Amino acid sequence: MDFINELQRFLAGQGFKRLQVDGGLLWIKDKEKRIELIEIIPEMLPGQNRMPVSRQEERIQKLENQLMIRFGKKTERLTLMLFRGLPDERTVEEITPYPNIWCLDQSGARVLIYENQRGDFYGMKARLEQFMDAYRTTEQSIGRKELRRMFRPVNTALVAANIIVFLILSLMGNVTDASFMAEHGAMVWADVVDKGEFYRLFTSTFMHFGVDHLAQNMLILLLIGSRLERILGSVRYLAVYLGSGIAASAASLFFTLARDPYTVSAGASGAIFGVMGGLLFLVLKDIFQKKRRRMEEIGLSGMIFVIVSALSYGFTTTGVDNAAHVGGLVFGFILTGILSIRK
């Protein structure tokens, strides 16, 4: 959730209305004998410098005078300066001479009122504290929900399986050595075709050449696999992942290893491209059925960008099995379409 947007919704719920002025977030409430004015000063982004408090006060006081003339009533003003944590000592020294400034600590959900500043603003202090507490509770709930959404059972188990296989092989030998990997289940033309060791089409999808290879694949799988699993369900997602991995291995066998029989191929990237293909199918399906909400923030252009970026990286980098990537992508697209058909 965006804190500023939620704060402004809170003010609207308190009867305030947004005042359209350049360079400020100002909300007013027209009471019988006064105008209540609340100014929001957002937290500065990294590299930005906050306007000196004295200049801010000069600006808002000029606006207060204009409102007094416009409405014919006195104005009562409160400035809310937003921070993540406590403001630094210099900022505190700047604001203490001005009684109408409060600081809001977004991280700690606290209203900070320093010396010489007014202790309340027509009951706003208690209501702001309730809002801050509710915001923090909701934000924590959303964070827990996002973690649950990311760590789906099957996808998490697949990530764990890849990591466990990598750790076991690392203890046994050098996972960056092609000969060692070939001895323990990676794809080699002679072993698959001549010796009939077709199990390598499966085992190779859980093997990785080094930590970087593993980390890159597992991070991508963790981010995108959970989304496909939520939509397809655990069983169908597992079928797409494993089926795409085996199909990618077969594509690698016939298009990469057939040309260079001494190549050793392994990795989960073919299965991951199958997941991308499945998501692409669902994006297109949602567009045709006008159900874009199911795919949440993923759009067609975003999905195409991810796929094209991943493929272009493979075609411009040596040592990448592009046949496996394309094979996994195509098979994942087709298999998701088949599994998505309902009577």
C-alpha cells in the first residue's frame, strides 16, 4: 500500500477536501467559524534535498492568508512531515520553533510531537494514531499474504529439490566440471542415444553448473512459478514444469547435442521457460476472454518483454543451450493450453 494515498483517503474520510495548488498536498475542512488546513510533506527520495522548514512555513503562511481572504474566516493549520523512522537531529532543530508541525514515522506507526508544538489538532492526534496503527497492521498482513503467495507448495518444493541436488553434488565433486556432471546425470549425446539412458532427460533438469547458474534459475522460478501454480493448481503446474523440462531436454538433444556430441547440457532453464510459456498462454487467454484481472499486473507487453529479454540473453551469450529454452517455451505454452481446457 502507498502510505500517502492511504493518508489522503483517511483525511477524506475525516471530512477534508483536497485543495488544488501547485507543489503541495493540501486538504481543507470548511467549519462554521474557521478553516482547518492540513498540509502533507512527503518523505524525500534518496538524493533529494528537503526544502528548508523556514521556506516551507513562508509558503504555507502566504496560502493561509489567501484562504482567510477567500473564505472570510481564520485558518487553523497542521503540517504533517513524513519519515521512515525518526527525523535526524538537524530536522528536529528546524521544526521545533514551529508549533504547527508534526512528524509521522511510517515505519514505527508513530505521531511524533516535539517541544513547543501543539499537542492536538481538534482531536486529530488520536485519530491519526489509530490510522497509523491500522495501516501498519494491514501492511504486515499484506506482507504475510505476499509471502504465502510466493511460496506455493509445489514451486517451493521444486526450488528446494534443485538446491538439494546441487548441495549433494557439490559435496561429491566439482559441479563446474563437465565430466563430473556427465557422470552424475547430465545430458550427453552418447549416453542418451547410444546407451539408452533416457532418464538423463529428467535428471539433467535438476543439475546446475555452479552457484551463479543455480541462483539465477531459482530466483526466476521462485518469482514466476508461484503465479502459474496459483492459477493452474499444484498438479497441473507440476505437469507443466516437468513436461517442459523433459521437452526442453529433448530439444537440446536433437538440436544442440546432435551437432556437438561432446557438449554436456544441464539446468532448469528449459522448465522455467516452460513456465514462461504457460504464463504467456494465460495472458493471451485472459485478453481474449476479457478476464485480465486473473493475471493481476502482468500484461501482454510485460510478458513478451520478459521472454524476449531472456531469449536474447541466451542468443548473445556463449555456452547457453538456446534449443532447450525455445523447446521448453513452446511446450509449456501448448501444455498449459491443453490443461486449461475445461468441459
